[in-house]
Amino acid sequence: MTDHITTVARKEFEDAGRSKLLWALTGLLVGLVIVGYVAIWYTVDDVTAAEVLGFIALPLQTIIPIAALIVGYMAVVGERRSGSIKLLLGLPPNRTDVVFGKLLGRMAVVATAVALAFVVALVLGAVLFGSVPFVDWLAFGAISILFGVSFAGLAVGVSAGVSTRGKSMAIVVGLYMLVLALWELVTAGPYYLIYGEGPPVEAETWYLFVDQFNPITTYTTLVGNVVEGEVFPFMFQYGLEDFEASGMTPAERYAGDAPFYLQDWFGLVVLLCWLVVPVAIGYYRFTKTDL
Amino acid sequence: MAAIETTGLTKTYGELTAVDDLDLTIEDGEVFGFLGPNGAGKSTTINMLLDFARPTSGSATVLGYDAQDDADEISPRVGVLPEGFDVYPRLSGRRHLEFAIETKAATDDPEAILERVGLSAEDAARPAGDYSKGMRQRLATGMALVDDPDLLIMDEPSSGLDPHGIREMQELVRAEADRGTTVFFSSHILEHVEAVCDRIGVLNEGRLVAVDTIDGLRESIGGGATMELVLADAADGHLETARGVAGVTDVAAAGQTLECSIADPAAKATIVTALDDAGATIRDLQIDDVSLESLFTTLTNGGGEIEGQSADETANPAAAKSEAAE
């Protein structure tokens, strides 16, 4: 069975490798890094390669999820609508192989694209700024790949759980809007209703716990730990939450020693949740459905 | 052992019953044609055999394995040409075959399969997205043939093929049957089925309305035929003569043409001699065997409209085939 998963994954990867869209997305990521580096090199004096590395987290937190969602949202449902899934399931691979093969294949695609962008960043850092912040780079790259892979998993999970392309796109776009633009409303909103005021810096623990499940702030928190300088999450704000709190990590907002589930490393668990939960739901629905 | 066996197999979609209490047994080694008009439930049945869809009630076994519980045992032993499938547009035809070979852990040579299904090496190198419907059908057939399956399940294999391609498909089915492969294939066009099948089953509105050999079905319609005679003078005057011949069930006259429905084949010659004896001059003569087509039409409850259509199909096979291509 595992054999089939890797066979399907390799086919997926090869298929995606011929996709113009994918190359365009990779080009976008790489292009962004190049433009960022050259622009900073041109305009800012006295900056180290390690600091520049921190700067590119700002655009990456927006672009990586979009690229990963685009790579994944059609994975299963696209084949279902075109009918190629019948060709695939007529062969020995079963539905489990299809979902997890596709998941692996698409995650590999996103990981490759992100890795390529980071290789370019490393080279440009050395050429333009004269140093190779290897440890920062490696940790930042690994977190970024996990970030991208989580969104790819989310999208593949959604694509397995729905019956039409439109639904898949609607859910994926909806979830992205939720984490980017509506998060404060759905977390700080209830807080306001319960306590009669928006969450202060030292908000209730449950709120800090729930609020950190935003994958974008999780990403910036994690990245902030490994690169030089601050990394701010770029999100829509409505003023419900204390403005000062927006750049702080849950652990910083907790009075005293933060419990494990509010510490920065817990962000890795959060990102894994965004990968595992949608895949589990999508997989369950896919195994039960009529094609 | 039965290659396929369904017991009370039923599938409903809300109010609609797509397959209704289907009991069907396909023996090992036979070529079985699954016939029925579009929407009769053929694909739904096949989808349940392949675990693409789950039965509402009843069960099915394929090669002795339960179609739902043991689906993983079935797929390596079965070659499938699904209905309404698509290829991976960016991957080459050859890559498709290699993928099939890989998943079946087979040792087939892609070249040999390409040749069997009539795809050239140049075709195989192109992305399958550039293929015509017929070429996709050939490619998928090739994928189904990988690893010499015990059972071939083909859903509308002739769709998208030109008459030449359909003949090749029929030859291929026969060749597979000669190798001992059981073949189960569906079609809504009888002539594609009757040429190669040992037995056919006719499905209509989810129900099995007939299962028999081709000969058995012919017998059940009595080897009937219609004979059309063009006479030198008005046909009216010879009505009674023709009616008097044993084995003639009905006679109609129109102008100089006499149309006789015949139940006993021997009656054909008798009509000719009887008319000759009665002084009629026969200018022309045409015999149409009542085809299985009309039986099919009757079984599937066609009525006048479909009957007319089937007559068209007989008269114009090209039109029938282009319809099949859709």
C-alpha cells in the first residue's frame, strides 16, 4: 500500500512539474526574493545578510499560503471532476493511496518551490551582503517549508472532502480570508461580548490559546525566534484587540511563565494541526463518498 | 467460480432508483455484453463493482471477492476501462502506461501494449492531453491490459472510436477472451455487443430484462424477417396469395410493393413461387432479418420513436456510430 502512495506521489510531482501555473508560482516566490534583496541592497546601507533574511518573512507570510493553496485545492476534486480519478482507481491504488499520494506529491511541490526561493536568498545574501547566515537561514527555511506544507495539506484535505471545484475554491478562499482578514473578529469579537472589552495585552489564557491558532501569526512568531530583528504578522486589524498586543507572542502576553501550550515552539503543533485536521476530515469524507 | 456475481444489488439516488435488485452472474471465461440504453444503470452497476459507488442494498463479488470489503484484492486482478474518464493531460501516453505497469508491479513492455491498442511511438511520446477521444480510449484500454488481468471490465469501450477502431476493439476483446480473460463490457449499441459476446444481459431502467446467449435471444424472436417484393403491377391483387402462405404472419401492400412479415424462414421461397404461380412478375426482392436490435428496442420498451431511430441506425451505420462517439 505504501508502494502505491509513493507511486502516486511521484506521478503527482512529475505532473505538477509540467504545470505552467506551478512554475509561475515558483517564479513569483523566487522573483520576490530577488526583488527584495536587490531593493534592500540598493536603498539600505549597513545591513547584514542576516537582517535582510528577516525582511523577506514579511512578503513570504502572504505569498507562501496563496501559492500552497493554489497548488493543493484541486488535487483530488479536480481529478474527480475530470474523471481521471476513475483511471487511477481502476488501477491498484485505492482511495487512501490517492489522498496520501496526492498529499505527499503536492507537499513536495510546495517544499521544492520554497526551498528554491531560499537557495536564491542564500546566494544573493552572500553576493550582495557578503555573508552567509547559515543557521538562521536553515531554521527560517525549514519553518517556511513547514508553513507552506501545512497550507498545501489544508488545501489537499479540502479538495478530498468536497465534490465540486467551486466548493473547494470557496472553502479554501474562505479559510484564507478567515486567517488573514477575519481572525480578530472571530477571536477578539467573542472576547468583547463576554468581557465587555477587547482583549488587553494580558488577555485571558483561553483567548491566548485560541488566538495563536492563526497560522500566519504562528509563522511570524516562529520565524521571529530564528532570524534577527522583529517579524510582524501582516493582517487586517479592527481595533478590538489592544494594538500593542498585535506584535507580541502569546508567551510574551502571558503574565509569568507561560504554560507549554503558549510557548513559541507550540506554533509547530499549530502548523501541524492546520495540516492534519483538514486532511483527516477530507480523507474521511472521500472514503465514504460515491465518485 | 463466477467472475462477477451480484445479489439484489440496488442503488438509489434520492427518489431515483438507478439499479434495482440486480441479480447477475458472469461465469469465468465468458464474454458478457451488458446492454441497455443510456441511463439504464449500466455505469452505476459497474461503478459498484469497482467500489467507485456503494450499493444502497445488496452486494456484489468480483473474482470471488466482495466488491466493497475486498476492493484491494480485486483491483490488481482486474483491467478497467471506465466510462467518463480522463487522462492526465500533461503526462505522455507512455508515462500513463508506465504508471499502470508500476502500480500493478508488472513486467509488461509498454511498446507491446502500445502496439496492441494501436498507438504509435510518436503518439506515446506526446502529452495525452493532445489526444483525441479515440486515442484516449485506446490509451486507457492499454492501461487496462497491463499485467494480463483475469477480468476486463469495460464501460462503453466503443465510445469515441470510428468503425475501424470498433472492429479493432472487438478483435482485442476476442483475443483477450482466447487468453482466458473474462470480459464484461457495456454498450448501448447492440451491434457492438453481438459480434463478440457469448451472452448478453439487457438492462432497462435499472432492471435486468433479459439474459441469454445471442442465439437464445434470436430464437426467442423466432428467426423472423420481413420480405419486400416489388411487383410489375399493383400489389393489391396479390395480397391474398401471399397471406395464404404458411409461416407468413402479416402482409401489407403499398403501390407495387408487397411487404410480408415472416416467422418461418422457409416461407420466403414459398412466397416467391406462390406469387409466380399466381401470375405475378417479381421485379425486385429484399429480405431484412429481424435484428436483435428490434428485440432490444422491444425489451427496452422503446415504442415507436426509438423503433424509428433503430431503423435509422440499421439503414445508416455511420450515423449510429457517430452517435456512439458522443
